[in-house]
Amino acid sequence: MRVFTVLLLVLLVLVVAGPAVAGPLDMPGASQALVCSACHGFAGESRSNTMPILAGIAPWYFKKAIQDYAAGKRTSPEMEPYAKMVLQSGVDDIAAYFAAQARTASPVKLDPAAVERGRAAAVQCTLCHGVSGKGDPAKGVPDLTGQPPGYLRSQMLLFKADRRSPGDEQLKAVKALMRTIPDEQLADLAAYWSSVR
Ligand code: HEC
Ligand code: HEC
């Protein structure tokens, strides 16, 4: 009976510890990704309004963003040194690590009226981002859903002012569209896409 109890206890410990032992920190890329937590949250689960969520990010888009920051196409004094570091230490492993993390939508509170106004205006985005907002890798279009509204809005303003990847031919259409949208409506669109799951 005592041996059985001990066995049962050992089993229990294994079951409880199992997921922790084979947890996210075991993946290649996990140790390099730790420094990103300071701004992007643990495992890329940003809870802030301004820092993008990296958990669940598509690897192709992650790599493009890193290359753009490292090359100074997307100007960010915060990101440039980290992007260069990621390229040196193995962008594929780090991309795979973040892609494997479960995405939980931003907890930033949204004004329901802004979400409703944004919903009506969001039809213009679905041509490229899809009705679901999840993007389209074939067209190089990223997922917008569940990102913090402050981050989405800031990127739309950067497009509008041609300050994100300035002069990029492939982004001409999205920038032209942003210029037709008043800033208040950009905030509504950000609230809407942040609310989509
Ligand atoms: C000091 C804070 C800080 C640290 C540390 C940091 N980032 Fe960032 N990151 C930012 C900011 C701010 C932005 C948004 C910049 C902008 O306006 O484009 C960003 C944006 C990004 C984006 C673009 C996301 C998107 O949706 O386009 C990626 C990818 C990214 N970071 C990856 C990383 C990785 C990987 C690391 C760790 C190696 C890291 N970051 C460390 C501040 C940081
Ligand atoms: C003509 C196609 C097109 C249309 C229409 C479009 N987008 Fe995009 N959008 C893109 C592409 C392509 C990117 C990726 C840019 C890059 O690689 O830097 C993008 C990126 C973004 C980003 C940055 C995401 C991130 O993680 O950094 C935001 C925010 C965004 N779009 C919002 C919108 C909204 C809101 C609308 C509708 C009002 C819209 N877009 C309409 C093509 C489009």
C-alpha cells in the first residue's frame, strides 16, 4: 500500500511538473527571446497599449519586421539594436519561438462606441487584411486582430505620414488609403481591429 502511495505521488509530481519542464523556455530561440520581455511582455504577451504583441506572430512577418528595423526602413531607436541582435543570433529560431506562443488579445479597455464606428469603416481594410483581419501571407499582409489599439493607431499614423518604410512601392496603396482617413477614424479602426478575435 505504501509503495503504491509513493508511486502515485511520483506520478502526480511528474504530471504537475511535466508541462513546466517541457515549457516554452526549452525551445531554441527562447533564451534569445528573454530580452524582448522587458518591452513586449513575457513570451511576447504584451499587456501594454503601445507595445505590439509578438505571441503567435507569423514567422514571415516577424522576419520582415526585424529586417526592416535593422535596415532602418522602419525607424525605431528602441528596436534597431534588438533587430540587429536577432539577425546575428538566428532570426529563424526566434521567429519560431514567438510563432509557437499562444496569442491572448490585448487587455486594453476599448470604448464600445469606437469599436462600432470602426466596424463600419473597416470594410476598406478587408481587401488586403481579409474579412477576419488575420492577413494574407501571399500578399505580405499581417494579422491585425487583438493587437493593442495604441500600437495599431501609431502604425497607421506612420503610414499616413510615410514614416514607416518611406517610399516603399509595395505600400503605396495602404498609405494612400490612410491619407483619406481622418485621425479620429484611425483611432476607431484601431479599436475595432483590436476587438476582433
Ligand atoms: C526597449 C523596448 C523594446 C525591446 C527590448 C524590444 N522591442 Fe520590439 N518593439 C519595440 C517598439 C517600441 C516597437 C514598435 C516600434 C514601431 O513604432 O515600429 C517594437 C516592435 C517590434 C516588432 C514589430 C511588430 C509588428 O507587428 O510589426 C517586432 C517583430 C519586434 N518588436 C520584435 C522584438 C524582438 C524579437 C525583441 C527582442 C530580441 C524586441 N522586439 C525587443 C520595443 C522593444
Ligand atoms: C492595399 C492593401 C492594404 C489595405 C487596403 C490595408 N492594408 Fe494594412 N497593411 C498592408 C500591408 C502590406 C502591411 C504590411 C506593411 C509592412 O510590411 O511593413 C499592412 C500593415 C498594417 C498595419 C501594421 C501592423 C503591424 O503589426 O505593424 C496596420 C496597423 C494596418 N495595416 C492597418 C490597416 C487598416 C486599419 C486598414 C483599413 C483602413 C488597412 N490596413 C488597409 C496592406 C493593406
